[in-house]
Amino acid sequence: MLEFSKPEISDICKLRPYIQNGNTRVCNNTVGSIFMWRDYFSTEFSLFGDDDNAGVIFKVKSKHNDIDTMFSLPLGGDYIAGIEAVNEYCRDQNIPACYYALTENDLEPLRSIYTNHETFSDDDWGDYVYSASDLVNLAGRKYSGKRNHLNQFKSDNPDYIFEEITSDNLNEVRDFYDRVSRDVIFTSKTASEDHDKTLEVLANYEAYAPLGGLLRTRGSVVAFSAGDIIGDMLFVHIEKADTNYRGCYQTINNEFAKHFVSDDILFINREEDEGDPGLRFSKKSYHPIEITRKYIFFVVR
């Protein structure tokens, strides 16, 4: 039977191969998202299967009033074995099986397994997915505004450079984020959690091992970003910039994409807007090719 435990930072190395093998299309099933939001969602994990075909299943506390506990789809391992393990656990705990962060393609296999079920989704939690080439090139009229911001930053900061984050410059990134966030008043629980976990990532950078890059001008760090790659998709988990520098956000966005997008990377996932009007406006302004609707699948007993 599944035995769940709280994931610690020391578990990242152990769980990363299963997560990477999950070939996910949603940010919820990436190392960065799982661990950065593990306290907010009271996340736990359990391995299943044997050594030759093992996988991991995550369990979270739901934010929906009618549901208490939800499960990820199996990441890695045998899909059917993972679903059967969830069913066995739910029977033992006398709770209904419920799965979260599902795409349209994820629903059909579950519908063939469970007879009675309901599905629902929330517009606030859709993933903004972009063509990687669009964010790299910013070509065409629709990106003229972004190019203007980018050109303004380059004009104001002709000496700017983009660097990968390494042990040599990590302390500078920490000092930068401490400076720009010190006087910020976080008005929502999600914003506060994002801040706390950004600090955690920077304090445990080697364990998280994200793809990271910084923007520097006049010798000082003015922005940084961090993410993961799974399959043909680059996921952006963190993006912070000093707004005193005009065009700084647009420049770190573009430079991060240019640096980490290869021929194998077709899409960039910039995660949800969480219902925040400012985030929604910003994410839509980059013209996503899709806002991936994510579903909760609830088994009716």
C-alpha cells in the first residue's frame, strides 16, 4: 500500500528522475512547482512499483470545499499500477479518489477506469503556454511593444550582460532579491508563499538545481529567472526584476528564453496567473498559443 511522507529538500535528487520521466505538460508536475508549493498544498509523496519500474504519486490537501485530498497521476512507473495503488489507498482510508492538474488528454484514460465521476476546473489555474520561438524572437507587430521595452533597456544599459547562475554569482543574486523584496508588502497568501520559496530556492540552489540566469548592468544584478525543462517544454518558475530599470522584466524574459531554448524546446510554460489581474494582463500580453485548462477529476461513490 502507498505510504505517504512529506517531501524534504533532500528528497529532490531522489524524486527528480520520476518527475522528469512523467513527461508532463503542466507546471504542477515539475520539481520547481512541487517543492516550492509543497507547504501551501501540504504535499506528500509515495513511491510505488518495483525497482525496475518505480514511480511516484503525490498527495495534496485540496483548496476546494467539497474535496479534502487529491492525488497526482502516476509520474514514472506503470500507469495502471499507480492508479490501482491510489484506489487501494482510498479504500483503506475510506475517501474518494480524486486527481488534480489534469489536461484534456489525461481525462479519457481515467473515464475508461472510473464509471461515476465529475470534473471541474478553475480559470485562475490554467497554464500559459507560448511558442518558444515567439518569446525568443519577439517578431511581428504583436510584439512591437515588447521590443520597445527591450530596446529601452538596452539603450539605458548598453553594458548589460546575461549570465547563468553559478556558485560564483549566487550570493549576488541572493543580495539582489533581498534588496528588491525587503520593503514589499505581500497582499495574498500565494504571493507570500512565492516570496518565501524563492528565498528557499536561493538558499538551497544546489539541491533544487534549476536552470537559472541573471541580468547584470553596471556590475550589479538587476534581474534573475529560474526554471526546469521537461521534454520539449521550458517551465519558468521564478522571474524577478528591479522595476527601477525600464524594460528589465521584458529583457530577463527574452534573454532567459534565448539562452535556454534549443532546437528541442518548442514551448515555454510560464505557469498560472492565480487570478491576479496584473499577472493575467502581463501573461496575456505575451500572446500565449494556449492557456492549458487543468481539471480536477472526482470519483463519485
